[in-house]
Amino acid sequence: MDKEKRINDLVYRLNQASDAYYGGKEELMTNHEWDSLFDELFSLEKETNYIRLDSPTQVTSHSSYEMSEETNSDKEAHEYPALSIAKTKDIRVLQEWAEDRDIWLSWKLDGLTLVLSYDGGTLVRILTRGNGIIGTNIIYMKNAIKGIPSKVSDTGHLVVRGEATISYTDFEAINDTLDDIDDKYANPRNLASGTLALDQKNLDKVKDRNVTFIAFTLVHTDQVINSWGERMKYLDSLGFITVEREATNASALPGVIEKWTHKVDSGEMDIPVDGLVITYDDTDYAADGSITAHHATRAGLAYKWQDVSAISTLDHIEWSCAASIITPVAVFDPVQLEGTTVSRASLCNISEMERLGIGANKVTELEIIKANKIIPKCISVVRAQGEFVIPSECPVCQASTEVRVSENSGTKTLRCTNPNCPAKHLKRFARFASKTGMNIDGLSIQTLHAFVNKGFIHEFADIYHLDKYANDIVSMRGMEKKSYENLIAAVERSRKVNLVNFIFALCIPTIGIDAGKKIVGAIGSKGFFERIENSQPFDDIDGIGPERSSAIINWFSDVDNKEAYLHLLNEIEFNESAIKQKSAGKCSDLVFVITGDVHIFKNRDAFKAYIESEGGSVTESVSRKTSYLVNNDFNSTSSKNKKAKALGIPIITEDDFVAKFGEQ
């Protein structure tokens, strides 16, 4: 192939892959493949001097993936361009770059870059990286992303750059609850990108995904701090979560890199990283470097690990059911990779198996890597004979299966045809075991997934009989005897529960923890159980209404739901404190609406909890039933302030509230 033609092809393929990777779409290639093609492109460009303007070696990032126009956010120019940094796989190049200067080593976080700006101690904007010059302002997500302080003690102008990340644990848990192949995400970075593209109506979803901002550099402060290490320490003092780092120098780099690499190899890293970064401690020296179209030469240098692969023989395909999809997992002869023994790797779906060319068991040889040194992944088939077999029965409920083809992507997936398959209710089991529900510590969605697939759990009450499978559970990967004992102890503790949490755990549509509190506070446990047994409505309770009342009655009228509920009652008892009706307190019988930022209470949830503990209630909207609107900005022109004034409802500040109703 003509070299210029090959360059054109590589630029197109790499940019297409970047669109998918950064835009929350289905991944087109692995990091391993992308890095290989990028290195080939860089070599060809150097050899031919033929360099396209849109080449990924020349641009900060491919901008077409940036947030959809459906989001209620605006494009804005970066105050300081968010340029990328050069990368290498050669430690000697790092040492040459470091010279004889003091440097810092930190993680190259694998998330979505955000830039935060503060003025007078208040957060004023959150920009996505975009193309490095123009980003998208997602300030409306400030309370949905963890690790972003709304207020800081620095009262000047402050600019902080960092990475919005989602842990591997949360990534796997979220993916397991998605029952449409087009909704699933290829990796945590992909999920973070898709999550931050959500609009203001989906902030609860952003919060549920535990997106966390980790600061990796202080771009600007009015303070005079010329040391990168001291600047990071300053961010710590302001309340930011900052990237892990270590001071070092060129001669010590090989040993430090080996130590940090071991942290990834050993599996202790739950935060996605795809390399390491070295940075000069002298920020004045770093700022004096030249700037190319692609990067600032002294801003830092990234170290990417050499990809290590191993060849192994396929033993069998294990089909694992989660939500509606039955996912193939390759089980192969154990191999050593990155310091650990690997014997399993997800094959994603039938389309991916066909693309790789998976053949029959025992005669198919696979090439395996650990993507980002964490997730085992099959990148190619070295040799294959025969064809793989698609199971005709669901591994969980033994109902018949069917192959479905996605209308959007054309992806083939295997589905269970049984609408009541326990594997389709992972979300329900996860909610049941959650802290807000029965609070069963250690019963994660991954563990639930495994237990359901092994047939240990079919309904809620089965969780209280997991001890029947003690030997099987202890022998499971990642579940040693001590973990099993802790889990069973947590299950036993959950047998005594507050009625409000029990109602939440039942997973009745539209009935969350707030609705449970309203019901228990109004009619107590006796009233709740009487109405359930006699199919009596709940719409007379303030804040429930006809829709929620119907949801409760319909849920209990379902034969399977009622049977599961009755079985569960045999396993638990209720805390007496939870079945008393609303007690008197400083806020007794008062209705509050809280709007805007708070500064005395930790957050609005803590404020709400205090009001409820004192016998009051909190609603989202102002009405004639509202007793007080709490807003620290009395002169705000918000709709809530306007409505409160029109209705003659008192508007008080948080300080007024504390003076009138006591402290938290």
C-alpha cells in the first residue's frame, strides 16, 4: 500500500475510534490496537513528512464527540488551553526529558478531563476538555459529581484541572444493570463520557454512577506558588481529591516506575489509569517550554506501559446472564500476565466472537492482554477449528434463548426469553441489599450476579439462606472464608430493619425512601400492613397521591410479588422505633422547601435529614402548604422565591433557620 494512502487510512480509523471512545459509543478498538496504529502513523509521518492537519499526532483531541446539543450547556473558550502531553514507552526518554531537575511522578488517569474555575471562593464554571480550546460548560452538574467543592477558601481566581473518573467496581455494577446492548459501555472512560453528556433532568443518574473528580494540576492561582508539589498540596488544603504522586528524579525513575507499576499489576488499583506522568516541580521552567499544535513540550511527559500478551488454549465458553443479556466469557488455560494469573476474559457478545473468529473448545488459541494492566481481554485468535456453540437454554432459569440483532448497531446478543428470570432482576436485588434498603454490606451487584447465575438466589428471602451454599461460596473466586463470614454476619444483622427501609427494599415502582417516610409517619406500621392486606388506597396521605397509591396496590396484587413479600416477612423483624408515627420536634408539622447552596449543614440532604428528625417534612416545590422557603439568597429572582412572595410564605436564610429551629 502507498505510504500516503496508509497514513490517510490510519488517520481516518484512529479519529473514528476516538469519536466512539470519547463519545460514549461502542468501542471500535482496544487501547492496545489504538496505540499500535498511532505508533505506526507517527513513524510513517516522520519517514514521509506527510502530515495531515487532522492527524491525531497533531491535534489535542478529536472534537466531533463533544457533548450533544441536547444538553442544556454552552460552549466556552478555555482560559488556559487544555493541551495534551507527549507519550513514550521508553523509560530512557523519560530520564532525558527530566534532565537533572526535580520531578514528580503521578498517575495518568483514564477518565474525562474537566477544568474548574473559581472566583471569590465560589465555583463559577466546569468546562469539559473539548478540543482543548473550546469546551462545554456543565456547571449544572456541580452537585452531582463527587470531589468538586462548591466553595473554597481561596478568594481570588483559581483554575483547577483534573479527571472525572468512574471506578472499575462502579463501572461493572452499572453495566450489569443495563439490559440493552446499545446502552452498555466499553470501559470506565466511555461511561464517564456518556454520563457527563446527560442533561439536567438526569442528575440523579450522574450521582448514582459515583463520578469522582480527581485534580491533577493547579493551572492558576493568585497565590505565588512556584512548586508543582506545593501547588498540589495547596489543592489538598482547599478540599480537593488530588492525584497520588511521588517526588523523584531521573536516576531514581526506573525503580519508582517499577514500584508504581506493581500497584497496577497487583490489582489494588480500582481507579482506571492508562499510564504514568512525570512533571517538573519548577512550574516557571515548565511554563517556558514551547507549544506545538499537539502539546506543550514541558507540561509533562506520559509513560505508557508496553503491552504484554500471552497465548492460551480455550477450554470452554461460560455464558453468564445479567439483566436481559447472556454474555460469553472465555475460560482458557491459566497464563501469567502482568504479575498475575489470568484464566478468564469477557468476549462481550456474539458479534465480537464472530469478529475474533472464535472456534470450538480445546482447539482455539487466543491472544490475551490485560487492558490498562487491569482487565483481561482477548485481542485476537491465533488458531481456530470448528465453531463455537450458542446455548439454547438460559444458564440461570433454563428457559429457551434467542439471538437478537440491535437495530442501531447490528450487534448480535443472546437473550433469555423468560421475563421472570432472576437474572433480569439484578437491579431489584441490588436495591434490596443497598444501604438505603436492607443494608447488607458485602452483597455487591457483582456478588449478586454470581449468586443468581449459580442458582443461589431466586427471590429476596433466598438471601437469608445463603449459608446452604457455604462450601460453594467460599470456593468462588474473590470470596474467601473471612469474606463469606462477614457477608453472612451482614445478612443476619439485616434481619432487624426499619419499616421505611423495608418498604424501599421491596422495589415498588415510584416508592422511594421519602414516600416510605411519609407513609410510616402518617399511619405507622399497623396502618401500613392493614391497608396492604385489604388493598386499601394510600392517596389520602400527604405527598403520596393517586399514582403512587395505585403503584403500591398494583405491586401487592401481583401473585409473585405477594408471595415474595410473605416469604420475606418470615425472615425479618421490625425495629420498634421505625413503626412509631411522626414524633414531636422543633419542626413538627412544618413543611420546608430548601433551595440554593447551604453553608452550615454539610449539604441539602443533611439539612433535610435534620428537619425530618425534628418532625418536619421537606418538599421540592413551593405551595400553599409550605411553611418556610429556605434560601440564603433572599433577593434571588428564582421561580421559588417569586412564588413564595406571591403566596406570602416566609423566606428565611439558613442562619435564620438555625436560630429558630436549632442546630444540626
